[in-house]
Amino acid sequence: MNQIAVQRFPITLREVEVIGVEDLSPRMRRIVLGGEQLGAFRKDGRELPAFQSLGPDDHVKLFFPDPRTSSIALPQQGDGRLHWPDDPPTISREYTPRAHDASSGRLILDFVLHDGGIAGGWAAGAQIGDRIHLAGPKASMLLPAAERYLLIGDETALPALANWLEMLPDTATVTAIILIGDEAARIPLKAPESAEIRWLLHDPGQTDVLVGLVRDEPLGQGVYLWAAAERKAVEALRAHLAPRKDEGGRFDVSTYWTLRMEQEMA
Ligand SMILES: Cc1cc2nc3c(=O)[nH]c(=O)nc-3n(C[C@H](O)[C@H](O)[C@H](O)COP(=O)(O)OP(=O)(O)OC[C@H]3O[C@@H](n4cnc5c(N)ncnc54)[C@H](O)[C@@H]3O)c2cc1C
């Protein structure tokens, strides 16, 4: 079986600035980040490397102030790693670099706009000149070779799915299934000519949705299945896939968010 190639990077904390805000749809906001610290920079006597992101599903951690105190806890930069404070702990959320252009010093992140979240709320109110800290990516999974790619994700995975579709060669055989909560979430995607792209309406509370999508799919040798979505749907998919490992396909399945009811948040 082919090994997945991963390139690791020294983990670096950077302070960046919002240099662009654009609505891709009523449900997704693009934030363009810039600033000197996306390039190589020097801080507290340390030489820190330029930002790099090479894989479709890389992720960075964004740090936010505690909404109750407005104060922010940040990790401290070490040599190639970060030291994490315990008290107060950091508040961070993961996002996918949608594009990075080292020559123009721009990093693009696309945020699902949803109610009640620190990160979603930050994106909804973001303005040019706002500053934010981010760390990572600590590694990039380089495009794995496969005879067929089956890519499944919900709206939070749309940036990663868009990366996959853009990075795969034109000759790739790929099916992408994108789960959206509203028709308004559809955005144009650049993809290999023969890609099959299916947009499906779904309710994030529907935990068997991923299983339903793969149940009748052949997952044998040569197939690469990538999926990312809400926790319970992912747990159900993992349980379904466990006995299917023998079929020979490769599975890369991740939880991207957790649906919490109001009473759980109190
Ligand atoms: C590797 C990785 C990459 C990711 N990339 C992206 C990305 O590029 N773009 C992106 O938008 N998200 C992405 N996510 C998902 C994102 O990190 C989560 O949605 C995160 O929980 C949002 O944080 P928040 O502070 O807005 O909400 P939280 O504080 O986590 O949650 C607050 C409330 O909002 C609800 N909630 C959280 N996320 C969503 C959602 N997406 N839709 C509806 N309700 C929600 C929760 O159920 C809860 O009720 C990624 C996650 C991972 C692990």
C-alpha cells in the first residue's frame, strides 16, 4: 500500500492582519490575511520560517480572546514548537488555508457563518485592519496517489474540498459530495474536467448521512476516501468503515465540528 507523504514544518505563532473581506455566499465569508509575519521573521532572538501550506486539508489554529474577560491567552514560541499555558488556557479554532500566495503575502481562509461561535462571530464582524494570531500548519499531507478519489464533506470542509479539487490533476477520477444546509451555500468550484460534483441538502443533526453516502460505494484497492464533517456523523462513518478496511481502500476521516445544543453550552 502507498504511504501517505507528509511534510512537517516548525510550528510558528504569527500575528497577521485582515487585508480583505468578501462574501462567497450568504453562508461563507472569505477573510484575506496579510502581514510581515507570513514571511520569514525574527522575534525575541529567534529566526522564524515563512508560512507554508502544501496540502489540501492543512489546518491552522486561530486564537481568540475569552469573550467573558476580553483577554487573550497565547502559546509561547519555542524552537519549532509552542508552549501552551494552563491558566487561562488558550481559546483556538481550526481553519483550512484555502490559498496562500507567498509572493503577494496573502493567506485566504473561508469561514462558515453560523450563530453562536467565537470564530464564526469573529469572521462575521471582521474588518480590514483587524489583527489575529495563528499557528501552523504543523504539517501538510501531500496529494496521495489513487485511482479514484471519493471526497465527502459538509460546509466546514468546503475549503478543503475546493483545495482537493483544484490540486488534483485533470486526469484524476474524482467524486466530491458536498453536504449543505441551504442551496445558498453553493459556490463555484474549479475541478478536474471529469470530476463528478454532487451538492446535497442535509441537516447536520442527521448522523447517518455519511454512512448512507458510502454504503454502496466500492472501497477497494486504489480508492482514497476523504471525509470531514460533524462529530456524530463522522463517528457513525468510522464505525461503518472499520470492518471495510479489508477491502483495500484508504480512508482519511476527520471531525471538523461538534453540534452542540443550547443546554450543553450553558
Ligand atoms: C482540520 C479542520 C479544518 C477546518 N476548516 C474549516 C474551514 O476552513 N472553514 C470553516 O468554516 N470551518 C472549518 N473547520 C470547522 C471549525 O473549526 C468549527 O466549525 C468551529 O467549531 C467553529 O468555531 P466557533 O467558535 O465558530 O464555534 P464553536 O464555539 O465551536 O461552537 C459554537 C456553536 O456553534 C455551533 N457550530 C460550530 N461550528 C458550526 C458550523 N460550522 N455550522 C453550524 N454550527 C456550528 C456549535 O454546535 C455550537 O452550538 C475546521 C475544523 C477542523 C478540525
